[in-house]
Amino acid sequence: MSDPSSEAAPPTHPRPLVILPSKPHTHTLILLHGLSTDGPSFGTSFLQTALNSHGQPLPAFFPSVKLIFPSGAPRPCAALGGATTNAWFDISSLADRTLGEAEQVAGLRESTTYLCALIQAETALLQRRGHDSAHIVLWGFSQGCAVGAWALLNGCPRLGAFVGMSGWLPFRRQVEEVVQGKEEGDVEVRRLQARECMRRAVPGCGASGDGAAWATPVFLGHGLRDEKVRAGWGEEMRDLMGGLGMEVVWRGYEGLEHWYEVPREIDDIEGFLRGRGFGA
């Protein structure tokens, strides 16, 4: 029987790398790559390097978890001189990835639709085993974190968790301007305003979920010496999500540039997920 997560990819997206669990399938991790790579390349490297303090890769410390490494669609990237690369959306400047948001719209819309379909397919598969979307974690690095955070707030159901490494939230400034000044206790109003702002920023993108995604716990990790995606952008995403009533755990890593900290960050993420019943 073919794997539903592979069938979920439309023709524009390469087939994802899928690692099946060694024990009965109870949870799914969807891990999103950064710019200038693809799912299989990122996944192969990540499984070799993202080790916990016991020297274990993800399949070893989460043996009942299915891993999916999808790819962004091939698209021209302005920051790379128009060269085509697997990207979740266009990037105008490598020096400041929050610039050129108008050029990000088409990619954000298409990628969010793709990721929501992938999550829906995994949810249907898990439901056959008596589980639901709360057994799915969306995890992204760099641009993968950015598109994952956007998808979470624009159509995803409630997930088991969202994990972001060295990323940012597209259109954060616009959303922040809308929700600033709302009463401290008026979380629902801030959420409605934020969703409407995101709907205007990327028309047709979604923001169509039932609002349950706000209950998704979030882990954000960032190197404090990151010069490609500034730690301040991650802190701003943290503050915005927290202001919208989301549970957000933040970890900044001294001396770390644009990568993930081994084993500290992997240990922190493992502990965060285990503390929320993931992989049990």
C-alpha cells in the first residue's frame, strides 16, 4: 500500500522523504527545510546531525513517530538572482528576510494550502488508529519555521505542537500594529483582528480553521549570534504569539549562529514534546 503522505504532494512539490516508525505509529512529525535545499536533503542531514545528549537521532528517541520531510515547490528566488530553488516562498533579500513581503504572498498561499492538505492526510491516517491532529507536530527551520508558523495561524487544526528553529513570522509587523492597544484580557478580539489582518495580507490563503490552532503549544529556539535570521525577529514572533494567548516556550542559545544547537536544542525540544505527551 502506498503512503498517504507521499500521495498528498501535488505535482509542483517533489515527493517527501518519509521515515516510518519502528514501533506502532502513534504520532507524526512534519519537518520543514530552509532555503536552498529540499526535504530529502535536509532530512538526511538532520537525521545524521540532530542528536540528543545520548547521541540518538529522532527515530531512536521517538520510535513510534513517523517523520515526513516535505519540499517547497521549485520557484525562482529573487535573493538568489532569480535562480530556481525549492522554496516555500520568494525571498527578496538574504540580508533582511522580512523585506519584500508582497513577493512572498503567492508562495505563502500555495505552501500553506499544500501543508494543510498534508496535515489533513496525516490526520485521516492517524484517525484510523484512534488518534487525531493533536498527535501531529509541525517543525521548521529558518524559512521552514516562517512558513510553518504562517500555516499554523492560517488554516491548521490544533496540533500537538509547533517547533520553530531560527525563524520569523511573515507579516508580523502588520499583525502587531492591528493587535496593539487591545485590552490585556481581550484575547479573542486580538485573535479575530490578527486573523483578519493575515487574511488581507495573503488573500485566499486561509485563516479558515476553527480557531483551535491557538491552543497549539509552541517552542521557539534561536541562535543569539544568528546574522542571517536575527534572534530579534524570533523574539518578536514569540511576543506576538504570546500576546495572542498562545503557550510559547523560548530558548536563546549563546554563541549559536544560523543553525541548531547540538545537543542542547535537540534535548530542549525532546523535553518540550515529551512534556506534552508526544511520542508516548
